[in-house]
Amino acid sequence: MQKVKVPLTVDPFQSAQKRLDYDGIIAVKQLERLAEVTGGVISDADVKLSFDIDAQGLKIVSGNVKVDVNLECQRCWKVYPHHCDIEFIYSPVFNEDQVDNLPDAYEPALVDENGEINLLQLIEDELIVALPQVAMHEEADCEIDSDGMVFGEIPLADERPNPFAVLKNLKQK
């Protein structure tokens, strides 16, 4: 079965009523913000989305995204491929006041003036947040020897007398 492009925007309420599922891709060229914060996007994003209604009657969008990107190792400064595989659950809201009413398991997805959510923006946000804060190769793959990263001895703290030792002597008298 051929993968199709995921729609950029969707009405989450109608999609949840119909219990729609999407299994598709987002093309590399559409992931512009992700490409800016990484060394480039290697593959199309493999996206699976399910729209549903939970036990509380809330509309939810759950999904999984897989994509490969290039990151720059912060130890050796070489570019290496990194595989992102994330899962998420969103619930659409109309305004910021509704965010407090959501269960902690759901992230809010703000609905625009047309009653739609921007799937591309949500997915890109999730991918950007899931990137490692400090990108590094596995130690075995990195060109910098981690044992050789010691730049000197750490001096021992000088032993100073306890300033409260005087009080101990006063207590004994």
C-alpha cells in the first residue's frame, strides 16, 4: 500500500466523530522548521494519526511520527544521523481557558478561526521538542576519546577549621 501525504490542516471534531485514521507521510521539503534546527532532514516523516472520543467525551488526536535527521555531535562536531520516534496525544481546544480542564495526559491543540488544527505545525513542534538537548554520538562511535577529555586535575578543597568548633569548647565549660 502506498503512503499518501497527510493533510496539513484538519477539523478535529468531525474527524473524531468519524473516528478517522491517517497513515501517511509528510515530505522532507515541508519540514522546514525541523530542518532549521537540525543538520537537515534525511527522510520523509512517517505519520500515523487516530482521531477518537475518549471516555470523558473529549475529542483526541493520538499519533506516532518517525523521521531521520542529521545532528551535529557536540563532542567531535561531526554530523551523524539520528532517528526520532515519538508518540503524542492532543485534545483540541478553542481558547486558553479550556486548557486547564484537560487531563494531564493530553496536550492542548489550539483550534484556529476555521475550526481546524494545523497538523504540520503540531507534528513539527513534537519533533523539535523530542530532539536531544545535547546531541552526541554513542561513545563508541564518536571520534573523540572520552578518556582523553580530562583537562587537568581538580584540586582538593583546602581543609579549613570548622568555625563552630569554638562553640563546642564553650559548651564543655
